[in-house]
Amino acid sequence: MSTRPDVLTDHEYDGIQEYDNPTPGWWHWIFWGTVVFSACYFVFFHMSPESWTVEESYELAVARNLEQQFSEIGDLTPDEATIVRFMDDEKWLKVGKSTFAAECVTCHGADASGLVGPNLTDEHFKNVKTITDIASVVMNGAANGAMPAQKNRMHPNKIVLVSSYVASLRGQNLPGPRGAEGEVIPPWPAATETESSATDTPNEQQP
Amino acid sequence: MADHAAAVSTTQPVPATAPGGATERFQYDDGISRAFLLMTLIWGAVAMLVGVIAAIELALPEANLGIPFITFGRLRPLHTNAAIFAFAGNAIFVAVYYSTQRLCKARMYSDWLSWFHFWGWQVIIVCAALTLPSGITQSKEYAELEWPIDVLIAVVWVAFGINVIATMIKRRERHMYVALWFYIATIVTVAVLHIFNNLVIPAGLFKSYSIYAGAQDAFMQWWYGHNAVAFFLTTPFLGLMYYFLPKAAERPIFSYRLSIVHFWSLVFIYIWAGPHHLHYTAVPAWASTLGMLFSVMLWMPSWGGMINGLLTLRGAWHKVAADPILKFFVVGITFYGMATFEGPLLSVKSVNALSHYTDWTIAHVHAGALGWNGFMTFGMLYWLMPRLFQAPLWSPKLMNTHFWVGTIGILLYIVPIYVAGLTQGLMWRAIDEDGQLAYNFVESVTRLIPMYWVRIIGGTLFLLGLIMCFVNMLMTWAKRPAKYDSPVHEAPPVGSGYAEQPAQSRLGTAVVDVAHKLDIWSQAVWHRRWERLPIRFTVMVTLAVVIASLFEIVPTFVIKSNIPTIATVTPYTPLELAGRDIYVAEGCYNCHSQMIRPILSETIRYGEYSKPGEFVYDHPFQWGSRRIGPDLAREGNSNPMGSWHLKHFENPKQITQGSIMPPYPWLLYDPLDFESLPSRLRAMQQLGVPYTEDEVEACIASAQMQAREVAKRIIEESAGTDPRLGSKDVPLEDTKVVALIAYIQRLGVDIYKTPEEPGESVTLREGR
């Protein structure tokens, strides 16, 4: 506050008077500061080739995220050996599990024992005869689209990993609300690669 | 300037002019202020009670007792409308009627218009209280009321405006005080906003469709929505502050020149800021940037009001400690300062990426609404009670208790909700070391429940404070005199022989000419002239507001590239349209957004981000502003099973443990209104939605056919039986739920379809 004494204007309305004080200096500094900032911001983000759009920074984030997720394993194909291999890989099965939690639990239930979609923890399967059929159902859907096709929406690696996770659920035989559906099918093939981490890490235990 | 009105006390009718003819005699109409004061407190109690019930329902969804009318989606619009237009609205009118007459030294232009305004406004509020819980809504936030009520609002508001401006014209005070400037800005701008945001095509008495669609509708809505805050909750309350604060403190206003600077900068800059509600959504980037930058520039114009308020109390702080009225004002102005700093902060895009859709916004608006609007209102009401009821305030002690209960109530409301908002925002965006989402949506919901309970305590305390105010008012009123004294005032009319004092440069001779001119300009004699000309002043305010608006609105509507079309996006089928109308009526948009932003955590959770071309048939848009529940923009891809939705509507907890969505059992049995479909499609046709004549004529049959298909699939998915519990008098295919499911299954699927003809193809990216 300045030490200058307040000077009244000659205004008076219903007993209300007004001082003739100037607007505080810091008010002007900050106000014009925001104006200059705004002009610079607009020029940089909408006129400068150096800047980037929201979409560009989003694409970058997506690319980095995919790298974070899949840099070690490269591109996976949904064949028998690959799906079986990841059933025993604790680290990557977690990705399958979180994909399942994000995409599948609304119909198959949080513990996969079925809800409006069938129980995935028992020995009965509706559209699956071999382990690779799991990936086909995920990719192409089933039951006239009640099970939606994911091939355009889900990363191919995630399709493999979620298939491995679903395969790993078998045999828990949790009681589901729908009862057994489909047929009993032969057990999954055993892991073929001896260098698999199966020996030093136990299979993913169910929550 | 010292032509004080002499007050002579009498109850006899008085002649209009005093003997001799030099002065005129007049009496103020305080009855109208008393009436609005009573309704402020009655509707305030209703608004806050509804708010507390809505808050309880978030913590305890069963609290709606299964009653559709008080389910959260229908109650929340009632709460916001009642708080803004009924509580704050009536408070504004108390202030305007009381202070305008005194600042103009004139009775209101027309008592008839005053009372028409009073009764019209109360009828509007009653209509709102009846229609909103019944699901009659336009679904645009704070503009939910359907078109017949909108017409009534426009008529009543214009009547109010004419009455106030005509009073200014026949005033006996030569200059208009700053409070009146703010009233003028309020009157003009609210009228413009209300009319242009509510342009609709009716499809019956209780149903209409916005003439704007998708991104353009969103743009208009938030131009309106943001400026409803600006010109209904800010400018009239600044006017109120400029009158009642110096009155209560008995101190001059700190700075006349600051009043001028912050008034004009506020009015001009505020109007641009609306698009900051739409950051990262499918509106053009330039609009979003303008919304942010004008919000940042708005910081100081807003604070001008706070400075002028708080510095007016210099030399009077000892009074603040002793006088609860001044305490209300000081806390109110402080909350204004905090909220208007937080507003620009939240409008910065990167902050908004975190805060948007979360409870942070809810905490922000309640700091403003409870702190600024609530406390300024209470301070004003307590100051007025002894004056309007002409008896000493019944209990100053109770007033002081109200102040403390209210202050603690505000803090207990906003602090947990700030924490809740940050918690939500951070949980949604958290990505673990494997590049996966760290939390399910429902985990972010259950985490907030304890904070919701604390909010309920805070809100209840604030309501309790209002009830104390009500009691104090009633007891003061009970001690009123048998007949109110209505003093006769005397003042000369404003003659034409006013000699303006030309400004002199106060600078020495050692400066250039420009500096002298600038100094003369800064003395604001030019503005002093405007203050003598109410019509010109009104025109200037209108120009400031309209020109600023057009700068943004015109490009939004004329630049084609703002909304690239997508060939596979087609209009809703008649059944889906009927389902959409149910989505609107149930107020689903109050909890669910339909707008996925190009933000990694969001596309991982919900799917490919939303494109402007996806919403071209959305009259009105349903982007929403909150995620109490998850986004639904791609729900058609995510949960395609009808039987899942049916079970979920019957009781969401059957599907998701921890869900706070209320059950909607009535949708499973209420019959769908097929008969009104042709009128709805016709309205859509008028809006340019390409339904053919054949489609409109056959719409009932085609809707029934699609309903049979949806119902059949649901039954098939449920092992061949109707999955509904309870009575089944209404076949599934005739129920509302089937239409709603058809609509939801359509959401966000169009861009994945293969184009039938060569057209713009849509590339799909890994979005999950």
C-alpha cells in the first residue's frame, strides 16, 4: 500500500463515497503479463512449426506405452507354442490378467466364473476345442457378436497374452452362476520349450 | 453533488412534487424486496436439502428408495437449478430492487412489472421443481428446463430488464454507480445467453431437440454454461457487494478507477472463456486455446472486484471482528478471490487434463457457490432484515453462530471433495511399470466413499446455517410494526444543465503531448459521461458481450474443417432415438461422459478417442462433464450383450461390486412410447437429420421390429427365458429398457463399420 493519503472523488450515491485511488501497480503488471503470455502461447501453439498438436503428443505417448509393454517380446503370433509358452511366464501373464480385468470381467466375472458370458475356469468350453481357438474367439468374437470381436481393437500381443491367461484359468472349477456349458475338451498341450521359466517360477496363482 | 434526499416520515399519500416544484417526492417500494427475501430463504432451503439428498445418494445409492423422481440423475439438475436460479436468483432480485431504487433516487418504474417479475419467477421455479424430477429435460447443464418454461423465463427476464433500465432512465441521481453497471451487464447478457443456448425444435409440449448438434451444441452450451457463472453468479453479486459492503462497513469504495478497469475487462474477457470446459474434446484446438487464454487473462479483472472489496475495509478491520455481517462479506469475498484464481488454473490445458470429469470441479464450484454466493447473500440479508422489517434483528448471537456453522460447513464440504477430485484424477491416469492401467474404474469409485460422507456433514451444516437465518428472519418479521413506515424522499429531477468539468493534465510541462492525453484519458471523464447515459451504457455492454461472442461462435459454425465428416456415421434408428430420449430423461449425462479424450490412460481404458464427426446427429450432445461412472462413448463396443445391460439396469451391483449406480427397475417394466416417434423424427428431419419420408412414416413399425430383435437376443442370451425378475405384464419388447439398450449398443460403433460406398475411410489404431 502506498503512503499517499486517500483522496475522495466528489461522487456520492445513497451515502456511498468513492476514493480516487489508482489501480494497484501489481494489478497492471500481472494483467499485462497474462496478456503477453497469451499472445506468445497462441503464436507458439497455433502458428509455429516448432510446436505440436494434442494428437501428436498422444500418438507419441501411445508408441512409448507399447514399447514399455512389449519391447522385450517383439510381435507375437497366436499359435499354440506361443500361447502355451506365456501360460508359464509370470511377468507377461500379468499383462494378460490386466487385459482380462479391463476387457472381459464385465461379462465373464471378476474371477472368470461366468456372469452373462460362460464360466472360463471349468473343463467345459462352448467355442473352443484347442488352445488356439481361445485366440480366435477373442479375435473374431462368438455367439453372433455377443462375444465381441477384438481384432481391430486389441493389440495382437494382448490377444495372445489374454488367451494365455484365459487358458491358465482352466481347472480351478470355480462354481459359476450359469452351470456347465459346452463340452469337455482334451487338456492343453504341455510346454514344449525346456528353457521356459516354468522351472523357477510357479504358475500364476489365482487371486 | 451533495443533493441528499431528505427523508420525511409519513404514512399519508403525498403529492409528486413538493411546493415550489424544485424537488420531487417519492417513496421506495420495499415490499418487493421483502417478498424476494422470503423466497430466497425458502428456495435456498429447498436447493440445499435437495443437494444433501443427492450427496447421500452418491454415498448410499439405495437412498433413492427406488423412487424414479428422486434418483440422482433427475435430482442433480433440480439441485443446480434451484441453487442458481431460485436461491441465488431471488437473492439477486432482493439486491437489485433494494439498491437500484436508492442509487437512482427513484421508485421502480412500474410496480406492476415488479410483481409480474416476482410471481413469474416463482412460477418458473415451481415448474422446474415439477418437470425436472419427472424427467422432462433438455439435458444441457443449467439449461435443462424445457422450451415452454424457457419462453416464460425469457418473458419474465425481459420484464425485469425493462423495469430496471426504465428506473435508471427516470433516476434523480445524475450518475450511475458501479453497482448499476454490473446490474446492466447481468440483465443484457443473461438474456442473450438464455435465448441463444435454448433454441430448439419442439417435438411436443414436453420435448424438444437443440438446433445445434454435437461439437457445435457443446460449444454453445459451454458458452452459456460458463457465462451463467459469469453473469448470474458473479456480476450481480459484485453489484451487490458494491452497494451493501460500503453500506455495512460505512467506508468509501477503495478505487473508482479500479471499478472502471475491472468492470470493462471482466465483461469483455469473461464471455470468451467458455471453451475451457471442452479441453481435449472434439472441438477445434483454436477454440480450446482461446478458452484457456481468456481464462488466464481473466484472473486480474476478477481480482479487481476482490481488491476493491477487501481494500474498502482498510481502516475498518476492527469492525469486521465485531460485526458478523462484515465477517460474512469478508469470507465471501475471500472465497471469490480463491475461486477466481482457481478458475484460470483449472483452465490451463495440462491441469484440466487431470481435473476434468473429476470432483475437483465440484469442489471448485462449491467454494464459489457456498462461499461467495451464499455468504454474500447471508451478509446482505442480515443487513436488510432490520431495515426491511423495521425491527431490530431478533438474535445477533444466532447470526454469529450461523457464520461459524456455515464456515465450518463450507470447509467440510470442499476439503474432502478436493481430495476426492485429485484422488480420482490420479487413479484414472495411473499406469504401472508394465504400461498397464493401475486401477479399475470401480476402485476409483469405492475409494471416494468416505470423503462423500464428510461432504454430507459439511453440506448439512451449511443447510443448518440457512435454517438459523430463516428462524432469525421469521422472528424479526414477527416484531415488525403494525404498518411499515414508508418514508417520503425528496430530490430534484436530473436537469439538462449539467456542466462537465474538463479534465486537466496533472503532469508538468516536461513530457510529450501523448503523455498529457493519456493522463487526461486515465482520469476517466469520458466514462463519467457514459455513467450519465444509461441507454448508451447498455448498448456498450451489449456490444462488448456480443462482439466477443461472435469472434468465437462464427468460426465454430462456418469453418467446415472443424468437423470432418465420417462416411460410416449414420442417424440413429427410431428405436435408438427413443432410447436416447430415455437416456436424456433419466439424466444419465449427470454421471457418464460420452467423450474420450486423446489421453493415453483414457484410450487404454475406454477405446479410441472421440472424433467430432461422430456427433453430427447428436441433438443435443451428451458429452457430459463428470465421470461419477465410466465414459460411455464406446460402450457399444465394450459391453455388447443386451442381457448384460438388462441385469445391470435391474441392479448394477449384481454385475459390479462397489458400483454406486442406482438400480433402474422401472425401465424394465415401463412401456415405451412408440406413438410419439413420428413427431420426434419429424423434428429431427427439420434439423437436417437425413431421415427419408418413408423412414418417418414407417418409424413405429421399424422401431417395434428392432425392439423384437433386441428382446429376442436378450432372451436367447439368457438361456431362453425372460431374465427379468418379478411381474412380467409388459412383454420385454415393449419396454423402455429395450430402446435404451439399443441406443447404448450403438454408442461409438459407427466409426468401425466398413463404408458401403467409397468414402472417407477411418483408420483404426490400437486404442486399448
